[in-house]
Amino acid sequence: MDRDSPPPSRRHEALLGLVAGLAVWGCILLAGTTPLGRGLETMALDAAWALRGPWKNAPGMLIVAVDEPSFQEIGLAWPWPRALHARLLDALARAGARLVVCDIVFAEPSPAPNDAALAAALRRGPPTILAQALETVDDAAFTRQVRVDPLPLLARNAAGVGLAVVTPDPDGTVRRFTAAVGGLPTLAAAAFQRLTGQAPPPGTAGLIDFPGPARTIDTVSYAQVIDPDHPLPAARIQGRIVIVGRSMAASGSPLGQADSFPTPLTRTTGLPTSGPEIHAAVLGTLLAGSAGRELPLTTILAWAGLLLPAVGTVTFGLRPLVAAGTAAGAAATLLAGAAALFLWQFVWLPPILVSLGLLGLGAAGALNRAVIESRQRRFLTRAFARYVSPEVVHAVVAHPERLELGGEEAEVTVLFSDLAGFTTFSEKLSPKELIGILNACFTPATAIVLASGGTLDKFIGDAVMAFWGAPLPVPDHAARALGAALAMRASVHEVSRDFARLGLPRLAARLGLATGPAVVGNVGSRERFDYTILGDTVNLASRLESLNKYYGTDILLSEAARLAAGAAFPCRAVDAVRVKGRTGAVTVYEPLGLAGERLPDFAAIYASAREYYVQRDFRRALEGFAAADAARGNDPPSRVLAGRCRACLEHPPPPDWDGVFVPEGK
């Protein structure tokens, strides 16, 4: 069989997978620099946030919201008089608030009595952290930030000052915090320092441990706290950290102006979170020491440079569904691992781009393997269609893994067939006529081999070589081979009758069969090879075919082939032979009928005569062989053995004679 388009080697597939892995890695590196790539990772982060539960051991906090109901109840425009804020602080003091964080910047002087009232309340009331701000001033020549501090009178009487800032991501969503900006503590950091006696460590920043969606933290209206007729129960305030600030849920102003911002949980609820509640979440994160950590996307993508090529070398050698499943499993494991790490350790490992890379690599590997298997099926179909039956071709194509193209050992039955009398033919016919004669004999022989599930190995002159049991194993290979040999003998006999009517010499088939282990596979060079069979079993089958000339038989088979074919075929043991290339003797058998037929009577006479022959009782053996010949009406093996008996009677063999025949030549 010519090597037309064989599948690539495993090494080639691994190299292709490595290159594909590097290519996919380059694609996700590029995607990581784009807004789309970063946006996909952000969406995954927000989805993981939605899976986190509420705070555990949450610090007692209360939001006092400057909201729509408060504006309606108080009936004043913003900014409200500072005397009103003084009333709020006094009410919180009477209720026993632990700390007040005021997310309102009191930068400009107001009427002196109002400022004095608020300053006095700051002195009397619970410790209060006032807000300061950073304002950006843009000019044609430069941009600078200006710090806006609270009024000195108020700052002196406050427990601390902190920046009222949040740090939205480029998409406007607040996910992260920092404890200081430009060296100035934030409101949450200033409150943390007041509560714990120490400032957060330098560089403190991370993901905010949100307690939940908007309004998760207990919230009351500003007007409720200062209502003299229906005051808020003190138990609602006592011992709690109170954050005061604007929370305009129904405001028509843009979110930033209304001091409300989207958070990761806004994707699930649709509600923004107020600035005071965000400051409360940051303070809770600092107090609990639960700031989330992130592995930089650049680091993850760098590690992907090792992962993706490794996965590529594996998936490009797998079956399509297995390759896709392996890549999908790796991507699912990465996603699940990232989610688990985030839920239990609050550490974020960006998984999306790498997972997409794994899925893309799996798809490429599956597609590559599908193309390879398609080529392999075409290669195998072309390679075997003319040599084995269609059923075997279909089985090999469906399960190519059963065929080891490099060669494998198998238990087989080998058949060699030759045409007795072909030399006479070749002397009397032209080459064209000779080819016609060979085709007339080979055509039915080929059909018989393929119909019995055999593999037609080659034609050698007037000889045919075939075998059963490979490329696919069949348990009854010997029986199939013997049945095919009997059918081939009959077909040659029928063709020979047609030749005789044309005045041509008669032909007869000589066949040899042997069963045993052999190496089956491709032999040759990488450019051209044959699918064939090698081994001692092949040599024995060839010797047995030639041995027919000595015994006047048409078919001889080895003892292993006789046993493997089964008792259904009537056979007799012809002789013990030591063929060229083997040191041990081989008992050769002749089939005397089709499967299921009865063993002829003369076979028993022949077997008895052989026993006398082996026992060196040549006279009685001679009588037995003569009787077998007569019983059959012409038994060539009986005449051959009878001739040996006569020779042994005239010239007795030496004492070490074992009865084994050693033919000359092949």
C-alpha cells in the first residue's frame, strides 16, 4: 500500500498545539489591553460579588440620610442652616451614638450664630469626623487639585477630618477603596483611627467588602432623628457609628451629583448606593480587616503563557470531543476556582480572558483533530479498500486506534497460494495472454479472500499472499483462512477446466497455511511503504505451500492452524517435517473436506500406517500405506510414504532416526 496522505505524528501534533497555544496567548495579551477585555473581567468580578453573603459580625452602623422625605419634612433648600445640624448632633449625643461621620463639607462661613451653634454641638456631642474635599481646577495651562477644608472653627472642635472621596473605576462603578489620597486620610480612615487609636497602615487599599446592595445598612431619614414630637428610639442609635450624608434615591440629578454611585451589586438590583453607605462599607472593611485582594491581570496573563501552550500540546493530540471537553473542563475549573477563591478568601483572580483562551484552544484542537481524523479516514480507506473487505475497512476507519501503523504483534493465519503448472503456461503464451490467465485466477481468489474477512497482502508472480486476524482481530481467523483455501482450490479447478477446453494445460492450486504470532504493520520508507506481515509464521506458510510438491497435495497446514481451525474441518496428519529455517519438526495436515463433512475411511488407515512408520516397522507401514492408497483410489501422500518405507527396508535408517522428513531446497 502506498503512503498517500498519512496522519501527522504525535510529535507534529504536539508542536502544532504548542504554536496554537502561543498564538492564543498572544491574542489574550492583546485583549487584555483593550476596554472590551478589561470589561469582561470586570463583569466576572461583579458576578462573583453577587455571590458573596452579607457581613459577618458587622459593626453597628446607622446611616442618617439627607433624603427626599427629609427635604419635604424640613421644607428648606440646601444647604441647611448649621444650627439644624447642631440639633442633629445633640439628638445623636442624647441617644448615645458611638461616633458620627459627617459626609458634608462645611467649608464656607455661614451666619455666625449658626456656626457657633454647630461648633458648640461638636464640643458637646459624640466624637464627630468632618469631611474635607479635593476639587480639581482646570486651566488652559495646567490642572491642579485644591483641598477644601472645613471651617477652622468647626475643625478645631471635631474629632478628626477626612477626605470625602470615593474612587470609581473607569466605568463609574465603585469597587475599590484607598485609605489615603495624596497623603490625606479618607473619612473612613479618619474614623478608623478614632475608633482604634491607630491609622491604617500606609498603602492600605483593596476591594470594598460591601455588606450587600443599597440600603443593606440600617438607614433612617435625617428628619426622623430631629423630630421633637416623634423622636427615633434611642436603642436605634445607642453605641452605633452614625454616618450622615446625602442619599437622594429619587433625585433627578446625575448619580455623582446626587452622591450616589453604582456598585458591583447594582447589576443585580439596579439601585445605586449612596456616598454615606459607601463610606460605611469602607469603614466596615477597615474595621474587619477584610479588604479584598486582586492578582493583577498582567500577572495572570503572564502565567497563561505557560498554561496555554501546555494545554495546546495535550488537546491537539486528543479526539475532537475529548479535546473540547478537556479545554472546557480546564476553563470551568479556572472559573470555579476563581469564584471559590473570591467567596472564601476574598481574593480575585481574573479568569475570563484565560478561560476564553482555553475554550478557543480547545475549539482549535478539536477542529484540528477533526481535520486530521478526516484525513486519516480517507488515508485508511484508500490504503485498505483494495486489500481487505469493506466491513474491515469500515471497522478500521471507525476505530483507527486499533491499527498501530508502526507495527504490532498479532495472532494471525497466513496463506500462500501458487499455481502448479504455471511454468508450462508461461512458455506457450505471450505476456499479454499470460496476464489474462493470471487475472482469471487472481480475480476469484481476491474475492474469496475479501469475502472471508482476510487481508490481501500481495501478488508475487503467480503466487498470492493473504492473512487473517489483522488489521482487526477475529477469533476464528484460522477457520476463515482454511475455508478460503478450500474455496480458492475449487475456483482454480473450475478455471482450469475452462482453460482445458481452450487446449491449454491444466492448472492446480497449491496452498500453505500457518497460524501463529507475526508482526503486522508498515514496512518501507517514510516516502513509500507496504502494509504487510513479517515473522516465522509467514516463512512457515511459504514452506508449506512448496511442500505440496513432495506429497502431491493441494493444501497443507501447520498443526497450530489445524487446532485453531477447529474439529469441524476433516483433516489428516500427513507427515512430520523439518522445514528450512526451523530447528523443530512440524506436523503438517491435509484437509480432506469442507467444514462439517465426515473424515474419509482411508484417513484412519493412513494414520495407522504412519504409526508403524514412526515405530520403524516399515513392512507393516508399507502395507498400510498401500491399503490407504487403494481405499482412496489414488492417494499421493500414501504413495510418497510407501516409497520411503521401501527405501528404509533396503537401507535401514540410523539408530537416531526420528521419522522427521527434511525436504531439500525451499
